[in-house]
Amino acid sequence: MYRSIRSGHVPLDYGELKLGSEVVVQHFYSPVVEGIMLTAALFKSKPDRLTQEDADAILQGLSSEALAFIDEWATTTGLEFYHPLEFLLLYPNFYDSELFLTQIKQLSHDQYVYQFWAGAIELKIIRELLEQPTKLSTMPVHILWENPEKLAYMIQFLSDISRYRTIISNILQTVFSSTQLEQRILASTALIDPAIAKLQTVSMEPLALAQYVMGKTFRRISPYKAYYFIPSYYITPAKVRIFDTEMCIVIYGCAVPLTDTRDESAQLELELKALSDRNRLMILRMLSGKREYGAKLAEYLGITTATVSHHLDLLKKAGFVKEEKIGTIKYFTCDQEHTTQVLDRTQHFLIRKP
């Protein structure tokens, strides 16, 4: 049983989720998530046009220590700085940034490291590494320390965890209290409701909806008690999923509308069906760059004019062929612009960038 709630602003208190057997599905906007997304933009070597101005303004106000940390992270780890999102699984406080930061500060070092790195390292091992960080070099290779540079960085991170925690907290505090974030939250109001409303029109069970938004099937899933779907301006056009055994948080961009791949596939199906015949492909080839009439096409292909007319009708309906009447004769040409667009859309649909 699912309980879907469209709370554009206030999510259900997570404590309530543990009291019932229903799976709660919520769609809402989170200033805390938006602030973390803007923070992540600071760590990009090339911020996109949506984040460039705000990120540059905030970077100018950061300390030299914070700037050095950002540069070190960006050049060494090769990772997006989405890690503060992981703390929402412990403290799903989506609106009060001060309380969120306070709660994070109360974590012990081992709990902090475990959550920050998304549980990639066992808690028992983290405790050992905090006592002896260099022991990491004797452990099996992991993506987080797969080369000498990353290994050295992780050892330094563990060795100086108090300082790193303070730097990260200060950066988040600066972003959360910035006028850039405040103004963006106000300006994004017009984007939030349409984004939420559009996603709620997709009739899917929550796990399928999460996979639909992310554009992939999940290898790791659990019987989640709560699904949170959160639009964000600064993450556009990316998407990210944060999850544990009980909660699945999906964050998606709202500055550019989500594309319904099912509608897109249906449209491509209609257009590509018109090309699923060798004679129609030959006709398009013959009409590419020149004008021709039906009888000439029939003569070249060795088929009847009636059959050519049928093929031309299908190609016209799909937009591949344009018709022009000169006197009493109908001439046909390939609409090269439309044909190129269909092929480009097909390639974009089938071959997704990682």
C-alpha cells in the first residue's frame, strides 16, 4: 500500500514513517538540498551556465583554506561533491539548515566518515583507520583510493578529519546563509510546482518512478518505507539518488523539464516505422538533394507507381518527404532537415552519456 503526498513544501516527519506499514511517497522542494547542490557546484572545474554566476560569487567570499580544499578535491578525487546529501539519511531535516549542520557536528568521527563516504567503508575498519590512517595502503584497492594520488588524499583526510569537517561545515554554512541561495530559492518557485506536478502525472509505482527519473535500473534496492522526490535548480540537468535500507531520495533538475522517454519512444517508433522498408529507404536516398516524380521512382525501383505512391504517402506523413506540384505533375524531395533531426534524436535517445 502506498500513500502519495504532494507536499510542495513540507514533508512528513520521518519519525511518523516508522509507525505505519504504508510506503510514503512524497514530492516536495528542499532548501537544504538546494544549498547542497549549490555547494557541489563550487567543486566543479567548469560550472555550467546555471550555476556559474552564483558559484563564482560564493567562491570569492571563501577562505583560502576552503578554496584549497575545493581545489584539492576537484583535482584529486574526480568525484561530484554530493556527499553532504548522505547526512539527510541520518537527519532528514530538509528545511532547517542550521539544525541540519548542528546535527552533523554532533556525529563522532567514525560515524561522520562512514556516512560521508556513503557506507563504502565498514564502520569497524573506519575506526581502525582513524587510529592508523596509513593502514589504508595495505587494504584491497577501492575506487576511493585506486591510485597513489587518491590514496594519499584519503590518508590525509583520515589523519586530519577534525580540520576537514570544520572546512566542509564552514563552506556549507557560507552557502546556506548566502544571498545567492536565498534569491535562487525565491526565483525557483515558478519552476518547482510545474516540475512536481509533471512528475506526479507519471503513473508508476515508487521504485519504478525512481528508476524512471534516474534513467536506469538500480542494482541495489531495499523495501523502502519512504520515497522522496525533490526538484532542484542547481543540479539541472543531472540527477542523483541517495538511499539506505529504508529511505530513497531522488533529486532531479527542475530548470529543464524532465523528458518523458515513453512519449519520446512512441514518437520515434512512428517515425522509424516509415523507414523500415528498403524501397522507402531507396526513395529517400534518391530524393536527397534533388527533386523527382513518382513514375521516375517506380521505373528506377522496378515497382508499380501505385506502390511508390503508397511509400511516398507514408514518408510524407512521417515528415521525411515534401511534395511540390508543378503544373499537373507532383514532385517530391527529401526533407533533409527533418530527417537529420530524427536521426539525431534517435542517437540521443539510444546512446546516453554516462
